[in-house]
Amino acid sequence: MSDRKERWYQKLIRSKNRNVVLICIGIALILWLITKLSEDYIHDYTFHIVYDLPENLSFSAAPQKTFGAQLAGQGWDLLSVSMHRGFSRVQVPVRNQDITRTDLVQALYQHLGDAEIQVREVNVDVIRLSTDLKVQKSVPFVYTGGVRFEEGYQIRDSILVEPAMAIVTGPASICDDIEYVQVPSQDFPTLQSDFRKSVSVASPSPFVELQQTQVDVIVQADQEIRLEFAVPLEIDADSMSLAAQPSAVTIRCTIGSSKQGTTHPGLFRAVVHTDADCIVNGRCPVEIADSPVYARSISMQPSYVRVVPDSTKSADPGI
């Protein structure tokens, strides 16, 4: 029992000695660190420039983003400012087209505040800036991608973008050339009903701010129907004293069901060409001169007709 107590006591002594040694080492390190931080140091730093532009100006070309500087001071001061949040970002006011070495030194001292630190050197002579008058304008969002539909369906109108207009802000020399903002093409599923998708949009220029970076692309589906119309024939302008036989053609077309109530024969024009070079076996060709933009798969019967003198007119019949 006494041997066990003796071993325990010896172990305790060794443990206390170890703790004392560690405490002494810690105190020595702290004293060394205090001594070193009280010395003067010279150190090189890289700073990021935050340009303070007037409200009416904007960059038209990328400015220099960083510069190097050599700072001198006590270790305490250098450590204190370098640990401060935002230490590496220096705000530099823009008063004209050039940022000089003197401007950077003044901005650094302003940035360092009351710290007893000397700016010994800045590695920039001058920063050339390209600025222009800042303007704002509205231009349309444009989507030019395609979309697929199930058989028997088609697009109702055009592909819509909401909001329809983009607001861009930037230098006049760049904004003046922006006529629209392109919406990236999307991989839509094959559709048979209306579809909406949110899309991210990028600015047309790195120097232009786009107010809306998210838009909705909307596709409206329409079920296809087939219509048939009798459309009166017109004689081309040079042969108004002639009449066509038959006097009308049958036009068939495919439209979306939403257009059925507004589609009528008056939206189509069929014109007979009486130029001698066009006549085949005594018949003149017929052309569909006008049709609604939404009408698809348009066919016409007949495509050739005879022309005869128009008895209701007194002009020379010509043929």
C-alpha cells in the first residue's frame, strides 16, 4: 500500500514540474512577442482600389484594380491595422481622368487613420482612367430561342418576356449602342400547354448595370385548326380590264384556335399575274400576296386561272 502511495506522489511531482515548465515557456514567448512588436518594421502590402466616382460618371474601360505600397511603423501598429476588416480595400476619390502617386498616398493616409504608420513607397506613377457621362435608358428584352410543340399545337403569338423592358445604366458611349438585352436560349420541353420559366440575364457589357437580372420567359400554346376560305382574285395593276375565271380561289391554312374568331377571307389577297412571260397554256399564275403572319401551311386551289376581257369595263381587254 505504501509503494502505491509513493508512486502516486512521484507522478504528481512530475506533473506539477511539467506545468511549471510550460507556464515559463508561455511567459517567455509573450515577453519575446511584446519585444518584437515594439520594434520598427518595413513591410510591402497590396491594396485593392475602390474608386469613388461622381454620380454623373461611369467607367467606359476597366481601371487598374490594385497597387502596391511599402509601409513602415512599429509592429504593434502594423499588426493592428492589417487585422482590421477592410484593410486591403482603399477608397480613392476620382476628381479627374488621372490618379497620381500623390492621390494614392493621400488616400492611404486617410485609410490608415490615426495609426503611426509611414507610407514609404507606392509602386504606381499614374493610373489613367476612361470615364464617360453616366446615362440610363430602357430597351426591350429579346428572346430568340426556339421551342417545340406536340403534334397539333403551335405557338399562340410570339414568345413573351416579363418584364418586357430592361433598364441599363452606364457610360453613354456604350449605352447608346445597346438596342436590346438578349435573354439566353433555354431547353424547353415539348409543349402542348402554356409554359413559364425563370431565366437569369447578364448585362450586355461589364461596364453597364442591368437593373433586372431575372426575367420570366413565357410560351403560350395554341391547338391547331384547319380553315378554308374562298378568296376573290385580283388582276395585277397593269391589266385591270381583264377578269379571272374562276373569279376566286380556295385557300386553306392552319392557325391556332385562339385566332379563329378574327381570321377571315379579307386578310388574304390572291393576285393573278398576266405578264406574257408567266402564261402557261393560256393560263395565268396566281400568287398569295398577303396572309396573316400566324397562318401556316397555306395552300391554294387552283394555282392557275384563265383571264378574259372584263365586259363590265370599257378599257381595251388586252388579251
